[in-house]
Amino acid sequence: MNYRFIYILLIVSTFSMYACKDEFLTNLPETVVSAEDFYQTETDFEQAVIGMYVPLRTLFGSGLADYGAWAMGEMRSDNTIFIYNQGNRGYADREYVDQFVDDANGGAVANKYENNYILVGRANQILQAIDEADFDQTQKDNFKGQALFMRSFAYFDLIQYFGDVPLVLTPPTSYEETASPRVATETIYTQIIEDLTLAAELLPASADQDAGFVANGAAYTLLGNIYLVQEEWAKAEETLLKVTGYSLLDDYAAIFEPSNKNHAESIFEIQYTDDPTASSASNFAYNFLPILSDPGVIEGFPSGSTNSYAGWNIPTPEMVAAYDEGDLRLDASIGFYTGDGYENIPYVKKYVHGADIAPNTNDDWPVYRYAEVLLMIAEAKNEQGKGDALDYLNMVHAHTRTGLEAITTTDQAELRELILHERRIELAFENKRWLDLVRTDNAVEVMTAHFANILADPVTYYYPEGVDPVSGSYQMSTDRLLFPIPQREIRVNSEISQDDQNPGY
């Protein structure tokens, strides 16, 4: 063996390595495009905008026994609960959200917190670069408006559930810049109101926007919702009246049909597809059914699989009883099943439309519908003592699709309760109930009564005979109006310490 040759080769290789060291450390792989090189063309930004929407599917629910937004928006409230699963005890932390014994390590809080910040991060990348890009101004405005909307949407979601959170408006360029302190909600509201005001100006009307992407109606709706939470009633009314180009469907069940996506009533919905090549299917239907040895017993679902992970977001007895006699929305919203040991067990029917390939379904998730806009206008007008609040309430309540007679009372206090009740029915299982209870200061009273019912009779709330709720569960306190900042965030963010955690956690 020629050792001298090998030695010389090693020397040459070493010198070559040092000569190319800088290039080796700084050059990206040929399959990767740097942010500086990517955000240039209209096609680049189009791809970035599409990518910005992707985390919404995980945020609202993607996968089996997922941590979708329904856990914190519905199961936290008196609308839904879970079926205690004796055969599969691997999902207890989902139960904890309903039982009010959740902690900072729970999967639900991590899912909401992390995916909202992924949305923020992707929106920030677009917003940082788009003003300097050179392509059609109308399309630039459209993309910028969508990014402003999405960042605002994420922050509004975060502060409603967590309170003060870090406010990040530019992409970090170093590890040190990734650490941010919690910022007062008032400051964040100021930012998102500014962003949404601009977004509404930049975005096209719904008729001119591609299906599945937010239009100016979504920006006005979100902004009006924020004013409603802030009890800025006049601003809420003024803003929500700008939501035009939408109309109520005549058939309530048709709102949720997968074949009818992005319809005339839809302002913003999360897009899913059961195309087996897309990896973007929804699974809520399987999660929300009773636990079944064969989901094929439900019309439209294939046999040959189980859903032993299911039984989530099950309507409570109070929810079932909340519907007025003859309300056609009940049959479209809640189904009942007898079999497999169940007797007339309720389940959320809005998202149950079968599947071609188990467990992938084609249902979208509604975020904002025109019916909610009408109810928010009714609320804003009623709080200002305006008599036509009743007209807007009846546009929803007494629509032909409900089968109900018009409400006639004009008493402001009675209307306040009726509007909240109408929201509960019309928007059932759309992640509105918990936030409604909190913002109207009804959460403590309503949940205390609800918990008393569960503890007095667990079997009626789908616990098996002889099984009681875990010790310390179903205890209401004002500390539980917010969720904890995820413990992982406290560990990795040097600007947030354990002392900054929300009270009670």
C-alpha cells in the first residue's frame, strides 16, 4: 500500500476542507431556498400564503383523538362532555380539559398555543417581505391582507384563552430574538385592530376572492367580534354592518355538507379534503361518535375498523334540552344512537357525513358564518338600547330553516339572555360557547351549576356505573377562566418565568 500517497491525499483534503469551510457552513443544500431568495415573485408569495393556512387544520383538529380547538371551546363549557372510556385510558389529558383539572403540560393548550404562533410566524415572514416585492399591486394587497388577518386571528385566539402573551411582529434572526415577554392584552388588541382595519381595506370582497381564502368580510367579522368582546358596542355594530355579500342558507343542515363548502353563508371555514394523496383529511366525525366496535353501523361509514379512541365532544343533557320544541336545527346538529350498550346516546351530527376511506372525512370546520354576524349585530344594538336588535335576532331565530315563531319581547335584559341562548343553539359545537360564557361573565355561575349536576349523577353524564370523576375535578374558580401558558414555553423562553404563569397553575 502506498502510505505516502494516502498521507499526501489527507494533507490536500485537509487544506481543501479549510479552504471551503466558510462555504460549507454557510451554503444551503441545493433543495433548500433561503428566505432572502424565496420571497420575490407572485408565485413565491402565493405558495407562502397557502402554507400560512396549513396550521389551521391542526389547530382545529387533525388526527384521531386529536387536540382540536373543540376541546377548549366546547368541552370546557356546558355544551359537551366525554364518554368515559374504560377500555382505553390513554387519553386522560383530554378529559382533564372538561374536568377542569388540566395543567400546563396538557396537549390541548400546547396545540392551541404552538399552532397559533406558527400562524404568526408564517404571516410575519410574508409581511416582512411583501412591500418590497415587485408584482401586481392588487395581488400584493390581497396577500398582505390575508397575512394581516391571519396574524390577528391567531393573536385574538391566544389572548382569549391565555391572556397576556408574547407579541412578535417580525421574524427572529437569532436564537436570542426568539425569547419574548408576555405583553398586556390591551397592547395586543391595539395591534390587531390596526392590522384588521388595514386588512379590511386591502382584501377583496368575497365575490372576488378565491374560495377558501379570507375576504374583507372575514376581516370585518373578526374586527367586529373583537369590539364585541371589548364591549365597544357602537364600533361593533358599525363594523359588522360592513359584512356584505353573504346570505343565510334555507336549509340548516346544508351549511355543514361537504359537497357545499364555501357557500353563501360561509365567511371563514377551515379547509379539509379526504383526497388520499393530500394528507389533509378531517377526522372529527370519528372522534365525536360514540365508542363503537364498528363505526359502519352509522350510515355512510365503512365497516372494518373501530374507533376505540372516540367519545369526545358528546352533547350534554343540558345541551339536548336547550332546543325549543320543533327547532329543526336539533336534528341537523345532534344524532342519537342505540346499540353497543348505548341507549339513545347523543353525538355531534354536524360533522357526520360518512367516509370513503376510514377514518378520513371531508368535513370543513366553520369559523365564522353570516348567522353569527347577524347575532353579533343584534347583541351590539341591544346593548345600545336600539329597538331593531329584535329584527336581527329574528333573522336567525325565526328563519324558515328553524321552524320557529318570531320572538316578540323588547325588554333589553330578556333580549340579552335570548341572544346568548340563540348563539348557543345556532352555533352549537362551533367552539363559541366557552368564550361566550367568559366574555358575558356567566362562566362561574353556569359551570358551577353544571358541575353540581355531573357530581350528583355521573351516570347521566356518560360515566359507567361505579366510576366517579377523578378527585378534585369539576370545581369552578375564576382562575380557570384562562388556560395555563404551556410549560414548554416557560422552559424555552427566557423572558417568561414560572412566576409569570397564569394564577391557579
